[in-house]
Amino acid sequence: MARNLPCRADVGKIFRLHQRPAFGPVCGHMRIRAFQGLIPRADLAAELASPPYDVLDTAEARQIIATQPHSFLRVVRSEATLPDGVNPYGPDVYEQARRNFEQLQKDGELVLEDAPQIYLYRQIMDGHAQTGITAVCHADDYAAGLIRKHEKTRPDKEDDRVRLNTALSAHIEPVFLAFESTPEIATLMQTAAEGPPLFDFTAPDGVQHTLWRMPDTAAVTSAFASVPYSYIADGHHRSAGAARVGVAKREANPHHTGEEDYNWFPAVMFPQDQLQILPYNRLITDFNGLHPEEFLVRVGHACRLSPSAGPVPASPGQVSMYLGGHWLGLAFDVPAGADPVSRLDVSLLQDTILAPILGIDDPRTSKRIDFVGGIRGTDYLRAQVDTKHAAVAFSLHPVTMRQLMDIADAGQIMPPKSTWFEPKLRSGLFIHTF
């Protein structure tokens, strides 16, 4: 199925070199539009909506499906509905996803909207609320850099999204975007939230999800004409996969116009000042052949080492390190003239401690480092070290949205596992078919 789809390099080549643009002219501002989506039947929304595909493994998905048989995990983690041991990237998995997806529609659990819609989507977690607009964005804007990225993507994960989108003829999970809002957009959002919601439920993890239809889609579309850029918070592989599928569809369509549904992919766009970024912490399995005391001496030479610290760093430029039953403080000096990436705590830690002392030169491929989302808390880090599952833990201060946007604006890439956004988007609430 995916053999005929363009590879990652082919996509860029097509966008740059093809005689006519892959998706049409670049407008200089973001384009969004309403879409006729598949949504859950109202009485099933709470059970059908699921965690996204990349926050749980097959075993966890299988457990959820056993108690929630309508869960959209039947599609996003379809291998959990197949026998144990199946290759999660094998053709049987994508075919099973297609069958499960079609069955949800046949049974009336997923319902096609009568008309194109734009939605307002609010999430509340532990008192933190964030409200975004759900519409479809144009793949050309992703290719042109109007939808800005800050992470590299992995070919295998891109390929997975391409195969799944192609098998289903649908984008089943939206991309998580941030943008700088305007008073006009804020007013439209406030007005929509005053009406009766389409869905309103609290998921098993305690996060409340509320969805409204925007009453005036034309006004929303027009308002976004003043938004020059958006920023991918979460969903780099979904964005890249959607662009690749769009290119393949375009190349196969001699009557391509740029307005076909395959040119567009769904996204939830949040005002950047509403978002919270949690830290992405590090666990290291060993001391790279060093005795713990020798490791500490070398750390003390590389940065300012404090004998005691809280488990959560008080400010950027500080890292808390746990070993030997104690939290220690690390403080780094930012090199003069450092670029926005080099100033990040994750970069300073990598360049000062992880690479030169612990020998972790490439954190993307090293098996000696584990990345732990801040949602787990620092007690988890301490427990992993205390039980000898790790040698040392590093607790970091979270990256700010401004740092993320500055890096994306500069066309730079963050180190791997720099940001952890919470709450995550629930999957299965709105699906875009093409």
C-alpha cells in the first residue's frame, strides 16, 4: 500500500522543483476551513474518545478496549484487536484499522456531520483550561513554513502515519497547533462557548472535554486571515504524514485543483498564552564506567554544583539531579552569543553532562537514556533511581512557549524530547475524511 507513496525526500523535492506548486499558491497567512467530519454519536462520545496513539503501548490499549469496547483505540491502535505478537507496522494492522473504522461507521457509532463545521474544543485538567479552534489546515501552508515546526521527524513514524491515513482515506487524529490570537478570534471563541455544547464529558484520566460547533464558520475563516503563522506543539509526524499523502494524491490526480479534501488536515489551534508545557525529564541507566563519586567530581568541574536542591528547578538555567538518595542542584553558564537552541536547559545538560561525561552523544539513538514526561512527576524519577532501574535522574525546568516559537521562527530544531504538552488531545472526536 505505501510502496507507491512518496518518501520524505520526494515530498520536499516535489514542493521545490515541480513545475506547478504541489498544492497551489502560498497566501502568506494561514488558511483554514470548515470540514464535514465524522463525530461520535452523542451518547458514546465519552467512551469512544480515546487517548492519542502515541501515549500508550499495545498492552495498555488492549486493557482499555477490554472495558471500553467502543474505544477509538480500535482504530488508532488496531493491533490491540489482533492476536498477541502481531507486527504493529505490518499490513494486517492497517487493514484491521480499516475494518474497525468502517465498522464504527456501519454501527452508527461515528456519524457524518450534515454540513461542514468548525468546532470550539475546551480541555480542563487540574484547574488549567485551554480552548482551541478545530478546523482543517492546508498542506501547502505546512510545506511553505506557515505551520512551523521545531522537531525532526523519524522516517518510520512518518511512514506509519502515511500508511494509516491511506488505508482509511482519513486523518483520524488532529495536529496540536499554537497561534497568537487576535481580539476578533477571542470574541468568536467566547460567543461559541456561550451556547449549548455538542459534547461535554470527563475522561477516565480526569480531563474534561467540551466541544461546540462554531456558529459562524465564515467569520472564523476570515479572522484567521490575519494569523501569519501557527506552531506545531504536538503532531509533527501527523503533519508530515498528511503532507506526504497529499502529494501522492495530487500526483495521481490530473485534475488537481488544490481544494480537494486530501490537501487539508485537521488541527486544533490554541492561543499560545493558554498552553502549558511540562518538563521532559531524563533517566540515565549507568555512569559510563565511572564510580558515582568520580562522576560527581566531573559534574562539579563542568557546572556549579549545589549539595541540596528541590526536585523541581526554580528557574531556567537550573537542573535538579537525583542520585544517592539526594537531590542536587546544577547551574549552567550560557555561552556568550548562544543561539535560542543552545540556551535551552536540555541543550546545556546534553552539551555539558550527558555527552562529555556520560557518553550519550546522540540521545535519539542511545539505549542508555529514557525520557520521562513531566506528567509523571519527580517521585517517579526518584523511585527509578532508588530501585536501581536508573543510575541518575535529571529534572528540568519546562521550555516556555516563547522559546519554542523563537526557535521555530528561526528555522531551528529543538533537541529531542524537549517539550511535553498537557492535556493531550482526545482522539475520535472529529475525523476528517478525503
